[in-house]
Amino acid sequence: MSISLILAIVFYLYFGILFFAMNGVAFSGFFFVLGTICLVYHFTRDKIKKHRWLYMIVKICAAVAIIVFVAVEGMIIAFPKKSTENCDYIIVLGARVMGNEPGLTLRGRLDRALEYVKSNDNDCKIIVSGGKGDGENISEAEAMKRYLVERGIKTDMIIKEDKSVNTMQNFEFSRDKIEKDSKENVADVDVKVVTTDFHAFRSEKYAKRAGYEKLSFYTERTKWYLVPVFYAREFFAVIKMVLISII
């Protein structure tokens, strides 16, 4: 059995798990596409090899794609994510809400924020950042606030930012909340961002654009079975961010 056929089977199986067993995890279709590409190559490779120029183009494109993917993923993985230093404010970045309750990813981020607060003595305020998306009964910020309050965080220590719909807006709108509350420029305030590990690298770039300077991260670890889909999705999100900044 060829490597391309084995990969096709693996990609199709993973897509099936994400789509059917896990109710359609976002970006799961990417693995169906990968499986199809591998399958098509498996059945056409002999014909492709007969045309030397075409075979070389396929090999070069595959090599470039792999190199770029490994380089970007390397930066995402190597980015510092475990800062335990004191801060003035924590920003918890929003994620999907299931009706009124935080979804799996968002619960993980909130638990990490709670872990940090309970293991550090500084009285930092928590900004919960995220608007209301499709299929959500309440805003992500409101769901996060309720979750934290139920677990012992005082209401007056939570600042709700419930208008943002993407990561850039998370930082822009949270910046306004921080500057209003602290009466300082956000560049002079120590801010710790709580998100999921794969999201930290890109988040830092957006935060810098929004004027944050004293920035650190304390991240939630991605569940092992979601690592392929979330890190693959993040690869394309980073590429999109770079292309938009160039254009």
C-alpha cells in the first residue's frame, strides 16, 4: 500500500471523527480535501510521472508547501505561553458558547484563568472578551463572567467586553476598557492574555498592532485529539494575517 493511499485513509478517518462523532468541528472539511488530494494522486501518479515536467512541478509545490507549513507551525509551537509573572489585567479571549454555556475550548481558557488567579497573589482584574455569535443565546463575555463568578471570582474584578467578533477586535475593544479603568495608556499596563496554546502566536501580533507592549501569555493546552485540526486551521489564519498586512 502506497504512502499516498495510507494518508488518504488517515485523513478520511480523522474527518469522519470530527464531522460525525464530534458534531462537525470547525475546519474538519480540510482533512476531507487532503484525503481527496492524496487519493487522486494515488490513482494518477503513474500518469503524472510519464510527464517529467509535471512531476517536477508537483514535487516542488509539495516541498514548498511542507517547508512553509513546518516553519509556521514551528513558530506557533515555540512561542512562549507559560508566563506566571504578575500582571495588572488578564484578558480572556472568547470562543464558542453552546447556548448559555461555554464550549469545550472556552471552558479550558476560563479554567486556566482561574488557575492563574488562584496561584498568584496580585489582584489583577479580568477582562472577558467576546461578542454574541450565531447559535449563541448570550455573548461569550456574559457566559465567561457567569462561569467565573460561579467559581468564586468577585463581580467587581471582572470587566465585560461583549462587542468583539474577532481577535483583533478583542484587543482593540479590551484596550479601551483597560485605559478607561486604569486611566493609563495600554502600553504602560502589564497585560496577560489567556487563550489556547495554538492561538498565542497570532494573538501577540494582533495585540502589538493594538498598542499593547507589556504583554505575556498563560495558555490552555489543546486536547490531543484536536491538535491536528486546530493547528492546521491556525496555519491558514497566520498566512491570512500576513497576506492582509502586506496588501
